[in-house]
Amino acid sequence: MKKVLIANRGEIAVRIIRACHDLGISTVAVYSEADREALHVLHADEAVCIGGPQAVNSYLKIPSILAACEITGADAIHPGYGFLSENAKFASLCENCDIIFIGPSSSSIALLGDKAKAKEIARKVKCPVIPGSKGIIHNVEEGLEEASKIGYPVFIKATAGGGGKGIRIANDRDEFLRMFEQARAEAENSFGNPSVYLEKMIVNPRHIEIQVLGDKYGNYVHLGERDCSIQRRRQKLIEESPSPMLSPSMRKKIGEAAVRIVKEARYATVGTVEFLLDEEGNFYFMEVNTRIQVEHTVTEEITGIDLIYQQIRMAMGEKLKLKQDDIKFEGHVMQFRVNAEDPHNQFMPSPGKLAYFVPSSGPHVRVDTACYPGYQIPPYYDSMIAKLIVKGSDREEVIARAKRALKEFHVGGIKTTISFHEFMLNNEKFLSGKYPITFIDSLIAEGCNFIEE
């Protein structure tokens, strides 16, 4: 592997470019017309414009990305997360063009992207699964029939989903009629695939995900859990590890279940196995995310393992040198997503020019971003502009350090979620560690504007 094209933008593109340069690999950035002055364009060795501002005309345009690969002589593509990262067709085209797809095989994406087949694998390895439809729901009539069998409330979920997009909740038949086409439309717009399936809604769950690594030679490890239960409309805002709700024995049990699933699927790369944890402490398999995730940094900081580095090396055909006994978890880590949104005004998007941008720093504080002073935040993409990752010896120390880091994080010209995070770090329920994934939505429903009294 000599040259990698990064089929993405923002902080993840910058992150991948840095890992490639650490390995002595040249990089190619692709960018839309809205991203001409983006940091990933400046950091890459080469850059190619692939289309208009909207993602469907650029970052989701497969022919343009493959053409950029051919023009620059790139022999590999890293898809990052979102966009085409879980698109089996894109991975297959890369394989057919003898381009290394830095991720799972197209067959693995297709297999685990089929939520029904993924659940079959989980059942086969004796992992509990959430009740749901056996496959894609093709029309609203079929959906109503299936929902009545499962029992309300139900989730309507995009099969190609991620990042909370393409998901709706239906509490009864009338709500299902309204939400079904909404979920399909958002799935089509976000992933180019309108397919949806149904899943029983577990009341007041925690969202627990397990980071896994696997190579082409049958070697697998898990790197512990991330608790992603602080969400707004299923969009994660704060992630942490270890979870305040998992005992050591439960952590071992859920980690082993995750490894059994990816091993049975012969999944070879970096990935995440998602679970829901109910109020009684039972866990249920939800899905496998066949890509690197936004919150991979949490795992990197708590284990000391560079996940992008490992992913690239495995894509080059190297064996995974890590054994399960080699994985050590040190301290406590939290990640705070800094979004260009106004938390005091229903999280309305706040694109615009950065008058100034001064990220936090100091011991055990990491900021992943693609922003700089004067950069114009475009309105066409995800609103996340930075990730603040803080490490401490325990949860209490992380919270204290995070308060300091958030106070030092200065962004001018737009609204951000920094004040939301400061509010959360003084919230008694958050500090207790005992809250479901509906916690933030319930605060919003109660009229909370996330301003300290």
C-alpha cells in the first residue's frame, strides 16, 4: 500500500491522513466545492474535487471517487465513517478494480448490514437479540402487520443506518403510518438506501458498544466497551469507558459475546458490536457497525492502541499481533462531541465562519478536529466540528478535568454544544451515572434549555 485515498471529510479524514503519514503512506483527499479550504485538503499530499456541496453530488458519488483514485494512482481507499463506509456496492467495486478497501469485505458488509442475518448469527452463537422483523419491510401494510406481531412500541430503522439517521419510533398504529415514510426518506437521503426494518423498543435501556478487531487469519480481540447513552434523538453526544453500569463479570461476558459474533461472521477489520442493556442488567445484541466510529478515540485513550493504524496494517495483509490478554484498560475516558448547534434553541444548526477557534489542551486532553480560525462551517454535512477527549484515573477525575477543558475551549462566530456539556457535568443524574438513553430527550420534553439556573 503506497497511496491511500480518503473518501470522507472533516476530522475523520484528518485522522486517517495522520495515521497514513505515520506509516509512510501518501494520501489523497477528495473534497466537494464547499470544502475547498477544508483542513483535510490542506493536510493531504494530493487533493481532487469530486462535485457539488451536497453529499449526493460529491461524497456519495461513487464514480467520481473511483475516478479520483484512478487519476491519482491511489491503490487503497479508506471510507472513514458515514457516507459510503458501509456501502457493500462501493466495497465490491473497489475489490473489482483491485483497490484495497480499508475496511471489511463487501460480503461482510452485506452480511452484517442485513440486520436479520446479523441477528441469526447472534442467535447461533447464543447471544440474546432484540425481537424484530426478519428482514426488510417493503411497504407500510407489511410493516403494520409485523409491528402488531412484535408489539408496540417499535423502532423503524434504516438497514444502512448509522449516526441515529433513518430511525423513528411508533407507539401505535396511527404513529406507524406517519413515521414509516419519514424513516425511509431520511434513510434514502443519508445513505442512498431507503430500506428499513422493525425492532422492538426496549424501555429505558443503556447503549453499550464493544470495540472489536479481527484479521483475515481468524485472530480476534475486543477492546472493551463504550457507554453511549447520552444521546439526543439517537445522536450520541457524550461517550465514556468504562461504563458506570457494567461490572467486571458483565464486561467479560458481553465482550466475549461480541467476539463470538464477529468470529462467526468472519469479519476482518475494525468494527463495533452494539448492544442494549435493560433495567435488569440483561444485554441484547442490536447490530454490528462495519466501520470505524466517531467515538473510537475513547477506546484508543483507555487502551493505548491506535485503531486506525491497526486497521490499515490489517488491510495490508498483516496479522493482528494483539492477544486478548495484551489488552489493558487504564483509567477512565470521556468524549464530548462539539457540534455547531445551539443547545439553548432546540439544537438548531449553526453553520458559519469561525471568528476564532481555540481548542483545549493540557495533560490528558485530546481534541480531534478539522477546524481553524476563519474556517467556514458548511451547512451541508453533519454538524460535529470537534471531539474533546479527556482521560483521568477515575470518572470523578475525568469530570473535573473535563470542566476545565470545556472552559478553555473557545469558539467564536457560531453557536456550539460546549455549554450543553458544561451543563451536563453539573447535572446530578449524569454525575450519578444512572440514566437511560432517553435521558436528554426527556429533559428537552420537560422544557430544559440547558442553561444553569
